Amino acid sequence: MIIKPKEKLDNSIKEELQKYVYDIIGVIQDVHSELPQGMPEYLYQEALNIALAQSGLNPVKEYQHHPEFRGQKMSSYLKMDIMIPRNRGNIIIECKAIEKLTSKEYQQLFSYLIGTKFPIGILVNFHAYPKVVIHRFYYDQRDNTITTF
């Protein structure tokens, strides 16, 4: 399966998506400002899970999704750092605490989006300074594209 990035999202769709994740982005920024730089990834992940829960967003830590193959649910699963259930489409958050994001981290998130068919993925690098690095992606399964927004 080949992912083709869209050149640009329609402005109205982009604005709607930004509103959809606005509260989550704020919580991510709060966690980054409260925890010292240089902590291990799993501590940022747990702190983010706590902060999201306190904000009423009902996160699911280490969410497991069993993909289907040829019509059968597989016993193997994808394990995502955090999944936030939402009425109009669940959101995946993948946490990192590394020097620099590479194509490996992006591809991991893209595989989760394709495997779950969830529309939104957020890739976070808490190791960045002075601001946390947050990349938001929209997966449109109708035309099999992933677009940043």
C-alpha cells in the first residue's frame, strides 16, 4: 500500500481538524512544560496519560488493535502509546523522547493510522527544546492519503 501525501487540505477541513485536537495539543504542551527535559519516553507517556485523564479526555494507554487479514481478525496486534476515543474518529498519540524524529517514527504512526483506520494521529517529541515538537496527521481512507495539518 502506497501513501500519497495530499498537497493541501481545504482550509475549512483544516480548521475543523485543528479544533478537534485543540484541547489535546494544550495538554501535551502542559506536560512538556511541567516535566524536565531529558526524561525517558515512558515517563512522558505516563504523565500525558494522567494529564489527558484529568482533562476528561478518557485516554486509553497502550491501546491494542487487532488488524484483520483476509477477513479474519489477527491474534497479533498494534500497540499504540495512547488512543483517545472520539465520536467523529479516534485519535492516536505516539510519544517520543529522542534527539530527532526520523522517517521510522513517522512510518510507525502512519502504519497505526492505516491499520486502525482512525482519522487522526499525533506524533510528539518531548525531547525538543524549548518547545515540544507536535506533528498532526489526517488519514483519509477514501483516497488513502495522509496529510499534515
